[in-house]
Amino acid sequence: MSNNQAAGLSPEELQAWWMPFTANAAFKSNPRMYTGAEGMYLTMADGRKIIDTNAGLWCCNAGHGRKEIADAVSKQLLEMDYANPFSYGHPLAFQLANRLVEQIAPEGLNRVFFTNSGSEAVDTATKIARQYWRLKGEASKTCFIARVKAYHGVNWAGVSLSGLTPNRKAFGPALEADFLRHTLLPENAYSRGLPDNGADLADELNDMIGMRDASNIAAVIVEPMSGAGGIILPPKGYLQRLREICDQHNILLIFDEVISAYGRVGDTATMAEKIGVTPDLMTTAKGLTNGAIPMGAVYLKQEIYDTFVNSSDTPSIAPEFMHGYTYSAHPVACAAAMATMNIYRDDQLFAHAGKMATPWEEAIHTLDHGKNINDVRNYGLLGAIDFQPHGKAGPSRAAQIANICLENGVTVRPAGESLVMSPPLIIEQEHIDTIFNVLTDAINTVD
Ligand code: PLP
């Protein structure tokens, strides 16, 4: 690693911040700092510009440093920096909700609840699901069905519904949950796009319903494509089957599209729209504001909203949903989201992502059956490469390869034995060429 990676901070100055999801001691003895970001590139503390294949953390879909967003945020801060969202409104929040329904929501989801993150969106969706069934006179429907290898954030709902054991085992569950199998099947290795085999894995939901009884199950929650678990794609027909079973048994279906929404899958705004399956609730965040200001949104069916609003005994005085955040629909976040929606529309970024998904697929599959590689997957502007574990102590092959790539101007994200990528949707062929040249060399360097 080159010098000056601490951006001039002394070892003492690195101590006070307890960094999230980080091996703090290791980082602080060998810091890696970003100091700038523009377009497809991040700047490291030593001045090197590196291609960001992860859009930050799956969020900067329109590329870094968008002036339109900065201007909107700055204007909003001076116009109205904050507004209390409990029993008061501000026009931009309503305008944004309408805009999201029009530009982003899959057909049929036309109500929006604002949060500040994906984790809060997941907490909110699970609370809505539980109260919905109480209002329907089915208070026993409290359990959730999630999936092995799922990531739903870090608040209590996300912890309970996490299928990534390390994220759960230190805390224990809060919500009652069962877990469907994940859909990563060896027979689908090296699939291009959605894999052919495994739609029948959804039938496992019937077994769970058999054990639990649908009268105890509030909702099934899945990432339509799991991101943090290693870009695990749904087999063709799998999500349709989940939808059918949920409908048959009166169970809500929640899609957690915190990663997959806002153009990531190419051509459409959401994975739900792309595969033609509408959930009852959909959680999102990240690309909503291009990562510039924290914000999340839960989209839901009007029937759910109406059930809450029409069930209130005291509609003139009492809130029908005792839930909300000080920063729900924060004016500055709304301004950032509105500017982001303008960019997505004006630059036709979802269509661009759809177009670039083809050369992206071609490039990533040049790695098929490469050195130590077990599987290569892609969908939209998403990609994953799985490596055989080396079976020794020390960093995984994926981590070693990521370090070499960083030295050579490309950041890729290790996730267990995989490398995962989700570049900004503004990507062009020249970036794809550089990314895969650097990656191929790095892969061939590691034993
Ligand atoms: N849900 C999914 C599918 C995610 O991928 C993430 C974050 O990566 C979250 C929820 C949590 O979002 P946040 O980190 O904004 O709380």
C-alpha cells in the first residue's frame, strides 16, 4: 500500500471514530482513506484515482459528485432546513411521493412512507405488516419468512430476518422468523442473467406454511436478487411462484429492493417491474438520493394504506400508525431525491444501464472457469465472481484480489469468498475494459 493513506491524520486521530462493519484495529494500523469522488472515480488519500465498481455501497447510481444534487441540497438548506413531519407537511414531500409513484413504483404500489435508510425501511415494512393483520382481525399473523443469505439491514427487523449468520448471532433474534433456502445452485454456475433451474425452491414456502400455519405468518420478505449475500439471483419463475403461494395463503410479500431499485437491474426502475411480479410492500433507499443524503422509502399498496386510515376509531385526532422518524421526509433529503429523479429521467440512466448490461455480461463471463473460480454471475449492472476457498488462515482469495485491484486503480468489494460489483449506471465501455483487465491480472496473480 502506498504512503500517506491516512490523509495526514495521526494514529491518535484515528481512534475516536468506531467504524461500522470494520475490523477497527486492522484498519487503524493500515488505513485506507477516500478523499474525493467524481463520476466513475474515487480519489484515494495518496491522490490516485480509482474506478468505483460498487457505486459507493450500491448507492451512487448516477455517478459521484452530481452538481444537480449538490445545488438542490444547498438551495433547500437555505430555503427550509428542517420541517417537523408529525402532523405537519411540506410540499416537497408530497411532490416527491407522487413523483416516485409515477417514475419508480411498480404498477399497484401507490403509497410511500419515508425513512432515513434501508434498515429503517425494513423495520417500517415489518411494522406495517403486523399492524395490517391486526386491523384485519388476524392478530396471530406475526411471524416472518425470510431467506438464508439474506441481508435486510441492521435494525431489529433486519437482524431477525438476516440469513447471514454473523449479522445475527451476536444479538439474537427479535422477530420470529423462518428461513427459506437461498437459490444459489451449483447446476446454475456460470449462468448469464437469471438462472434456469430452481423455481421449485419457492415451494418450500408451502412446507413452512404447513408447519407454522398461514394464520401465524405476517409476510414473506426477500431481496428479489440478494446483494450483500453475493448477488444471488432468483431462478426464472421463482418470484412468480412465491407471489402465487403468498396469494393462496393470505400472506403479504415484501420485496427488499434497497439494492435492486433505481435502475440497478437495467431498463426498469425496479426488479419487481423487470420480472413482472408486484409485491405488497417494497423497501428502498440508497439510489433514491444517489447516496448523497440518507433517505429510504417504503412503497405499498393503497389497500394497505386504506386499511390503516379507515380503521381508525379516532381519525380526527389519533395517528393511525404510531411510527415515524424525526427525519422522515427531511426537506433536504427530499430535494436530493427529486434532483436524483430528474437525473435518472433526463439522462435516461435506466435505459443506459440496460444497454451497458450486455457488454458488462460479455466482459464478466470472460472470467468463466478462470483460475480458482467457481462461479460467475451477472444481472443488469451487477456482477459476482465466486472463488474456491483456499482453506488456509488469512484473507480470502477475494480479499487478496480486491487489494491488488485497489493498487491498480479499481475498487471491487469482497463478500466472503466472492467479489461483488455494482458500478454506477453511467459506466461506459472504456471503464468495463479497464475493470476486467485489472481484475483478470489480479486473479491470475493470486494462488
Ligand atoms: N436491505 C438490503 C437489501 C440492503 O442491501 C441493505 C444495505 O445494503 C439494507 C437493507 C440496509 O440499508 P441501510 O444500510 O441503508 O440501512
